[in-house]
Amino acid sequence: MEFELRPWRMEDAETIARYANNPKVAANLRDAFPHPYTQRDAAAFIQSCLDADPARCCFRAIAVNGETVGSISLSIGEDISSKSAELGYWLAEPYWGQGIMPEAVRQICGFAFQTYGLARIFAVPFAYNLASRRVLEKAGFQQEGLMRNSVYKRGMLYDSYLYARTSQDGPAHDPDQTDREEHASGRLK
């Protein structure tokens, strides 16, 4: 599905509030992402993106047919972590499973490696969020480890995983895409 990564606009608040006000989205994000999610929350988030130092972070809206349907961001570390950045993202539920997020992750990582001179981009999905872990794998990230009892959410402790991709890893390869292309062209493994 075609999409665009673009800077945030204040007029995105209404659409984002509608899509973000979903317990299935909030269940897979840090508690800083509120639920219920109001238009006021959306406006505050967008303002924080607009006010952020572009030398330290990159916030982008994910738009499909001009409508904002998600968010993707990179936050660059400080001090000894200045060549690393943490990746975060979410996508509106009606757009799940359509190949948007793996490609969005590939695009923002390519941009960040080139623009910021990063050596490493990492993400920390909750262990139970299998879809997010698969997004990272499709985007060329490697699982580096399990962090036991590292997340406290909804009164429970959960594990999370550390995934990373380095600037030396080369372009991401989506094995599912290759399988689809080979099948479509009549070449099967």
C-alpha cells in the first residue's frame, strides 16, 4: 500500500486522535501514550514533534491518501550513545498487515543512517507484540536479546526484546517480499 512519511502538521490532530484512541494500539506502547487518547493529547504530541530539536530526533507522520494513520520516530542518544538512536512507531489498526510499517521502518532508517551518521538503530518491542517484532525482522533488524521483566504495564511485568540494525548491515531484505516475487515470476525455492 502506498504511503508517505512527512513532517507533522497541527491539522493531523483530529485524525490521529481518532486512530490513536484504540486500546489495541495503546497496549503495545509505553504508558506515555495515553488511553483514552483525545484530540488534546494529539495536539500536544504534534506540538512536541514540531518543537523537537531536529539534530537530536526525527518525528514523521505516516500518511495514506493524505490521511495521517500513524507515527514513526527516532531519538538519538547522548554522550557515549550519540551514534545510536531508538526507533518507535505505531499504525492505525485498519492499516495493520498491509506492509506499510516494515517499509516505513526501512525508509526512516535509511534516512537516519545517511543524515545523522548513526552506527546503530534499536527498538525494544514488548515480547508479546509478535507483529512489531516481525516488522523489525522484515526491516532488517536482528534480535539481540531478551530483557526479562523489563516492562511494567497494566499492573503486570512483561519481557521485552532488544532489536537493532547497524549502518554496516546494508539494505534491509524482506524475505516475504522475495518469496512473493519469486512465486509471481514462477520461480519457487
